[in-house]
Amino acid sequence: MKHILLPTDFSENSWNAISYAIHLFKDDACTFYLLNTYTPVIYHVEYVLGYPAQFGLEDTIRNTSLEHLKTLKQRISDTFGNNSNHEFQTMARFDTLISGIHDFMESHTIHMIVMGTKGATGAEEVLFGSNTVQVFKNVKCPVLAIPDGFIYITPSSILFPSDYGLAYHTSQLEPLLALAKTHHSRIDILHVLTTDLSEVQLNNKASLQKILPQGNHEFHDLKGDNVMRGILAYQEKNAVDMLAMINNKKSYFLENITFLNRQSTKSDSI
């Protein structure tokens, strides 16, 4: 049984991410948690979180959140029907997004977070300019980020950029391997060459090759001095349905695998 957290602000962007998750895991037994965190924007967050009752806000906003969650759950049922593999639970929290997710995960096992990248129109915005990045940086859980307006397609090709700076272990790559196995996806490992590989990098590359599924992956080298531009250059010439990155302390992202989806059409951006 997979446990998938779906943070939502009831926007079409978050609906799009929910829709993607339901399609992606349609054949898996899953519990989906629809989580809405809310704070009144007209007050200072720290003050309101400390004294919400003084304003008479908490009950009113909570009731509104619960009603929207009820409507969202009904929309899911109307749109996708009854999948016996799927269960949906709702949760409303008077909290900020990151704090709310942390608190929720203290009492629930979560295998993946799926959420939208609101306002993201290009690779740099998705990777570095989106609010979703705060979840990447602050929550230790695999995150699947869905660009605004992305329509689900089976991820037949997954791009995995790596500098071979990590000694890979199967547990680190489990979400990637599970998705690739379920959807028969090819994993393309991309290294942007800035200098020749060191002995450590060569050993890490060899350990990665042992972990990846035999016959369903391929290694690629691309000359360049910028990983972001290298990823974009690769995507211009190759159809990529999903971008997978593993976070480590030497990179921008930290300690979790991050999935960023894009349209497979070459002219489309992340």
C-alpha cells in the first residue's frame, strides 16, 4: 500500500497534480491524503498562529477548508469513478504549508508528495523559482512536481542527471526504480562533462549501473559547464517524460529524490 500526500490550495494547478497522481498510480493500492493548510493572509502569520481564537478566524476558515475538501473529494469521484485500489482521506490544518506537512508526516507514513508548480513556465522557474522548491528543500520525502497545465502521459522515458558524486544505494533510488518498473520506463543517465571523471566518480557510476534495471537504461555524456543548460540541451533533442534528481548536500537540493515532469514534445518547456 502506497501513501501519497496531495497538498492542495483548491486551484486548478493543484487539481492538475492530483489528476496526474491518480493516473500515475491507477494500478497501485494507494491511500491519498488531500491536505489543505490555511492561514488568513491579512494577518501576520506568526501572530495569528499563536492567537487565532482572538480573531474568531479558526473555526470559520476551517469550515471553509473542510467544505472545499468535501467538494474536491466529490470531484475526484465524479471524474475518476470508483477505483477499488484507491482510498481518499482529507485533512484541514491551520498552519503554513511546510509546517503542516511536517506535522502530518509525524503521524502518517508518506511515500511520496505530489504537488503542482504554480506559475512555473520554464526549467529554471520549476527548479529554482517555484514555491514547491521549499518543499524540496525542507521536507525529507520524495516529491513529484507537476508543471501547470501538464497532461498525463505514461512516463516511458525518465532522465536522471548525475555528477556521480554519490555512492548510490538501492534505497535512495527506490521511488525511481519503482516508477520505472511499473511503467516500463527507460532511464537515461545524463552526465554533463566539466572535467574528466575522477576515480571516485567512476566507482560511483559503476555502482549506479549495478542498481539500475538491466537492458532498460543508458548512459549519456554531454560536454558543457552548466548542468541546467545541459539538461535543456538534452531535452531539446530527446523526448523526456520525467526528470529525476537526487538531492545531496553538495547540490541545490537536499536529501530527497525530486521528480519534475515535462511535456514529451520537444518544443514544450518544463
